[in-house]
Amino acid sequence: MEENNTNRENEFRNNEKHICFENHCWKKCLAMICAAFLGGFLAFYFAADQMMHRYQAPAFNPEKFEKRMFDDIDRMYKEDMKAFEDSFNFSKKLKKKKFQNSMIPSFSWDTVKIKTEFEDNMFNIIIGLKPFQYDESKVNYNINGRKLTVFGSSEVKDKDYEHDVSFSQDFILPENADIMNITKEKEGHNLVISVPVKE
């Protein structure tokens, strides 16, 4: 029995010595070497390709990017305003055709136009009176320290609708403004609020 066990152990040891050749271990080694070589080659190729791409690509120019971005914003704004105006032009065409049951109202888009200027030691605030039916009494002002608040309101009535127009705007006057001698007078279709400035 002992002889059988020793014979089996010897056979097993002989088989262990030649197991590499029987299971093709050298092929696995060769495959691992090839895989390592291929991986290194691909990594080198990827890094070299990225470096070449960086040198061949044009440099990023923030000024051009900013200009393109603002041009796109301006273009979108103009398209939106054109669509907005077209929709109200459509409502005006409907009104001209005298469709009484039209669901699209025609609005008067008279905005309050305000302009400031400084000339001959006078700080002038010019307000367009068109939204107020050219009535200067509908526009007033308040003074609080150096802050001049100009405000106005009006009710516009038309055949089909009525709406309110109102505005309020603050102006910071110069330190040497003579707030005791502020004048308000109508010039044509505008109201001019003049604040004298001391020298």
C-alpha cells in the first residue's frame, strides 16, 4: 500500500514539473507581453494625438467668443421684437377690417420718454407729454435733499378700452444744485423741469 502511495506521489511530482508545457503556460506569458506592449503603444498614441491636437487647434479667444455671444443675444432680441410687433400689427389689421368680436386687443404702446441734458448751468429733465394727452398738469415732481422724483399718471380712454399710464423716476442732483429755483414749463409736446446749478 505504501508503495502505491509513493508511486502516486512520484507521478504527481513528475506531472507538476511538466504542467506548464501541458497547459500552454508559455502562450499565456506571450499574450500578457503582447497585451502590455499594445496597451503602452495605445497610451503613447493617445497622449501624442492630444498634444498634436492642442498645437493644431486655434487658440481660444475670449473677445471673439464674447462678441459672438452678444451678437446672438442681439439677433434673438430683434427676432422677438419683430414677432411681438407683427402680432400687434395683425391686431391693427383686424381693427381696420372692423371685426368687432376680435379677441386681440389693440393697445397704445406710448411709453413715457424722458431725457436729461446739462447746458448753460441748467440741469434739464425733458418729459414727453404724448402719453398724458399733452397735459403738463399730469406730471409733477418732489424734491427730497438731492433726490428729485418726477412722476405722473393719466387715464387713457379709447372707443374699445381704457388703461392707465403712470411713471416715477428719481434723479440725483449735483451738490451745487439750486433746489429753491426749480422751474417747470411746457415747450411744444414736452415738459421741461429745469434745475439751476450754482458755479
